[in-house]
Amino acid sequence: MPQPFTVRSPLSAPGVLGTFDDQGNLILAGKLVQNGLIRPGSDHVEVPPGVTPGAFAITNNLAEVLDPAAARANLGITTTSGSGQVYPLLDGYGLLGATYDPGAGITSANTVTNNLWYGRCWVPANTPITSLWCATTVAGTWDTTSGPNYLAVSDDSGNRLGLTPDDGTMWATPGWCGAAIVGGPIAAQTTGRFVYLGASPKGQGSAFAMQFASNGSNFPAFQTGPGMTHRRSFNLSAGSGTGVPVSFDPTSYGTASAFLPLIGFK
């Protein structure tokens, strides 16, 4: 017997689009619009009693909300982007994405000055990347000469897409350290994708510390899944003094470890 499940919107103002019951029937919370035509209901496509059809569309088997405000009102949803999430990144932290939930790494910090740190991050469809932010627990004290000091974003093949300004003082206050990407936002794409977010803290003193998930051991099952090769996190020792490269191989670059840095984007 099929297991019932709910269809939700991936947009910034999500809501329930409909449900599949345990008989495999699709019950929509709005009109079914396919290729621009409103299709009438049937035994397997119906509007639940008491719910006014909203502005929903299904194109190429993908459901989306055309009018989020109307859809929320029709469904009785009063929350916005945090609907369905325990502690949403956008509403709770102002971030559109991050390498992991900030609550998952609150006990692990490490002295990391001069190393390069990378974490793989999911970017939802239709989401630009305007600025980058790295979580720190102990402020850095710049030696005034070492560099570069910035955050970087690379695509899932390791090609660098953008950098924040080189600023040795960016680590001076613990918390979220970062800035807008030089040259403007990284354009959104119509499909979700992975990117790599990198941190280059240089000359920040022995006390400087970033926030991490897990620890320095390498757990292969943490890095990749069955049949996959792109690792979730890796780092380069202090010997890498030139900053984030223009390109790298995500399957072999640096040293894999479970020290996953907390880096997010807006």
C-alpha cells in the first residue's frame, strides 16, 4: 500500500500544495494548471472541502506556487519561509544556505589560522549568492601582513565563482564574519546545485577559532555516499599561502576530514 506524503513548495514562502493519500490519490489544495490550462477535477484530482483553489501550477511534473500570498491564505498558513522547518536558516539566521545547521556544531572550534577550509553546500533552485559568511568562535588578531583573508565560492567541479574582498580585519569580531561578493552576486540557476564554500584566514594569531561540525578524524561515510566522489569537507595546511585556487579537484584536493566549517550565504 502506498505511503501518504505531502507536496510542499520550495519557494521562499512555502506551503502545502497537496497530498497523496494511502491509495495513491493526489489531493490538491488548489487548481491544477498544466501547460497554461486549468484542468477539471477528477476522482484523483480534487480540491479538499472548504479550501478555495489557489494559484498553483504543474509544469513538466514540477509543482510551484504562482501566488504565494494567495496560496498561504487559502491554506490557512500564516508563517512564511520557515514553514515546516525546525529552525529555518532564512528566518533564524538570515541565510539562504549553509554547509550545515548552525546548531549541529556549537561545541567544536579549533585554531585554524593560515589553513584553507572548504565545505560543500546546497543552493536551491532560483537562488542567487550575494554574500558569504563564516562562523567564528574566537576573534582573530591580524598581523597586518599575511593574506589573503577572504571567503570564496566555487562550483561543484571546483571552478572558482567569486570572492569576498581581501580584508585582514574581517575576523576581528567573533560570530558571522563575511561580506558581499566582489563584482556582484553569483546568478541563480533554474535547478538546485552544490557549491563549495571556502575560508582563507591568514595571520590571525594562535587563538583564532572557527566553528566546526564533528572533529578532525576522517569518516569516509561522512564525506561521500555510495557511488559518489565529491567530498563534503577538506582543508589545506598552512603551507597554502596563495589562497583559494582558480580551480581544484573536489575528489582529491587537500586533506579530507570531518572538520566541516560553518559557512553560509545570503
